[in-house]
Amino acid sequence: MKALKKTIIDDLLVKINKSPFVLVMDYTKMTVPQFAAIRAKLAETQAELHVTKNTYVKRAGKEASLPEGLNDGLAGQTAVVTGTADVCAAAKALKEFHKATGRGEVRSGVLDGKLLSPDEVSALAALPPMETLRAMLLGTLNAPASTFVRLLNEPASALARVLKAKSDLG
């Protein structure tokens, strides 16, 4: 039996180490169809939901050097969400699921080694997707360059308009 526990903890440790984030949620009173729904929603965001004993998560978290405060959320029926991509998309999926069903409340999380409160996870869920943020940043960076190019082209354009007007007059 001890070997089985070690295998479960090692498997969980691998998932935690591969993921830039860990979210802890309460799954009290969730039904099997609800589990299937949230797992499908999380799979779209390249995240996974893991249900395991709290002591296993505590041990894996300790080995992965996660903040001690994460253990405060590990009481009762808890599930752990890990992923390889955007934490905002996973947090948004959990928030939408909780809003729709009243189940699956986020208790805490860890992002890049920093402990997150439920309010901070909710704030992450409110952010736009990563692609949108990149597009906004690129637009912000590109705006001064395009203004500069228009400014450089303006004297030549003005000269061309003057010559065109002169040729039209005669």
C-alpha cells in the first residue's frame, strides 16, 4: 500500500512541477456529469482537474516547494487544477462553472510560486485571453511607429498635392 501512495504522490508532483499554476477548488456536492463538464471545459484551456487526498497534495506541494499557505485551502473535498498554458483561461473556466452551478468554488492557488487568494484568482479570471493581451500590447507598441511613419511621409505628400494643384491650374 505504501508503494501505491508514493506512486500517487510522485504522479501528482510531476503534474505540479510541469504546471506554472495550481488552483485548489472545493468539489462538495458535485455530480458526475458536473465533473465531466468542468473537466471538458478545463481541457479546452489545456488544464486538468485532479481529485486526490489532501495529504497527498500537501506532500507533493512540500516536495515541489509550494507556499505553505496553500495547505490552508486543503480541507474537506478538494480538487487540484494544473495546466500547461494560460492560468487566466483555467480560472475563467472555473469561475464560469461556479457561476452556472453554484459548485466548484476556488479556495486558493499558486502562480509562479506565489500564493493566490480566491479574490486574486477571480481577478485573473477577469483578464482577457493571452492572445488578446498580446494583440493589445502589439497595438500599443505599433502605434508610435505608424504615427512616426505618417509624420515622415507628410512633407512628401504635401509637396505632391501642391504639384498636382499647380498642374491642374495650368
